[in-house]
Amino acid sequence: MAERQRIAVLGGGSWATAIAKIVLSNTPEINWYMRRQEQIDDFIRLSKNPSYLTGVKFDTDRINFTSNINHLVATSDILIFATPSPFLKQHLKRLRRRIDNKIIVSAIKGIVPDENLIITDFFEQVYNVPKENLAVLAGPCHAEEVALERLSYLTIASASRERAKMLAQKFSTNFVKTTTSDDVTGMEYSSVMKNIYSIAAGICHGLKYGDNFQSVLISNAIQEINRFCNATNPLHRDINESAYLGDLLVTAYSKFSRNRLFGTMIGKGYSVKTAQMEMEMIAEGYYATKTIYEINQKYKVDMPIVDAVYEILYNRNSPLLKIRELTDKLK
């Protein structure tokens, strides 16, 4: 029965496109929701996403496109959300159908603003989706490298071991290896927080700090992630696994990292607004910085790097001065 489950991708960006490529390796067809009908029309005409990962060609006969989220939900069993977290509620505003009987997979490495909820908690609390129907995609997996079929690793986390295994099979290809986990909360928070540290790495790069300092910054960053995950969801986890440390490393160092690029621009003197306008893509870490900072008002975990990035992005403190202060707190 699991083999016949209809899979849907929600989102029109690079990560959604990479996920669609992965899933189509294992299933004859998918449903795909994009908000703008003109993007769908261009995709069908060009046989590729007109705006993202334009080198990836698709057999559009195997894709059922729709800009109607209710039609998509009605015709799908597994919903893979790959939209930027600030826009998730906007997409769901049009939703009129129940989704508590669907399998929800979050490929969103972000937090729902205002509510300050990780994605699985949001679906559980607002849409009554049971924990066993929720899963998270984690791991060091840049969309651009998936497009090039470079070997990548994904971890699927779910409270249901059975669901995690089933989904792992659907995401496993000759260029994607998969593992499973039950640390849903830890992996979500880690996936969110690594974007903040990638901005920090970018700021330091823009300020011309070298590799020696970057290594100290990132080794302190994984310790901050560990402390925060232990405070919010205390369970035994190996923070050195690829879904935690690996994802942090690739996002902090890779040329494909939009969060690192955003940070680099801030370090070079761009204002937040100017950097956002020039990038034309969402840097999830900008939103994550505020939400994690606010959540941490409750837990009071020692996170000097997060605090420094927050002061730079939201209180317009000087990157030069804040990073100089930070250097005395790292070891």
C-alpha cells in the first residue's frame, strides 16, 4: 500500500525543485503545488523550473502541477512542504481541507514567525496532525549539488520508525543516501540554527577574519546548538552526526550557502534591507535569528554567537564591534 501513496511537493524554489528530482527517481509521478500559475505555465513550456536549478530538465508528463492547494491535498497522501518558513501561513490560508490524515514532511529549515514554532509543532498544534504522521528532512544537502547528482546524505526524522523507514526509501537514490532518526525536535532546531551560524561565518568572512578563526567560530557554534537542543528536548543524541554537524559545516562554508552570502554582505557593510534586495532569495537565517533569540528568552541557554548576530541584524549594532566582542567569548 505504501508504494501507491501519492506524493506532493509544495513550493517553487530550488529546494522544492531538488526534492521533486529526488522523488521522481523512485515514483512514476508526483503532484506539485506552486502558488503562481505563470511559473507553472513556464515550467511546462520549458520542461524546467524557469527560476531555480534551471539546468535540471523534467519530464512534465510525470508531474501533475496545480496552483490550487485544496486540489493538491485532495489528490495526495504525502505532502512535502518546501516553502520558506515566513510564507508558510500565507500558503495555508487558502487551505480548506483536512490534513490531519495526511503524512506531512517538512523540508523547511525554518520556524513559523509570530508563533515561534518549529514546523512539526505548528502542524500538530494548529492542524491537529498526529506526531506519527509528521516527519522532517534534515542533513547537509544543497539543492545545487542534488541538481548535479553529487552524492548527498539525508536524514528523515519521525516519531514513527515505520514512517521514517518508508520515507527514507522514497528519498533514496543512486546520488542520495538516507538514514532515519527519532530526534524530530533536535533536528528541526539544529537545521534552523545552522543558518544563523552561517550568517555569522559570512559576517566574519566579510570582515576578513581567516580560516583559523572560522574553525573556532564553528566549533563553538555546534556547542551552542547542542546546549540549546539539550535544553529544549533533552534526549541522547550525537551532535557530531551529519544531520547536525554536517549540515552546519556545509552551510557555513559552501559557496552555495545563501545564508553565508547574506552574512558576507552584512560584514562588508551592506544594510540588511540592501542585502536582502540584492540576493533575491530568502536567507532563512535572518528570520531564524529573531525566533531563536526570542525562544531562548525562556530557556536562557548561553549562546553568544546567536546574541551577536541578533544585535547586528535587528539592533543595527556594528558588525566590526560585535564580532570583536564575540572573539573574547569563544574558546
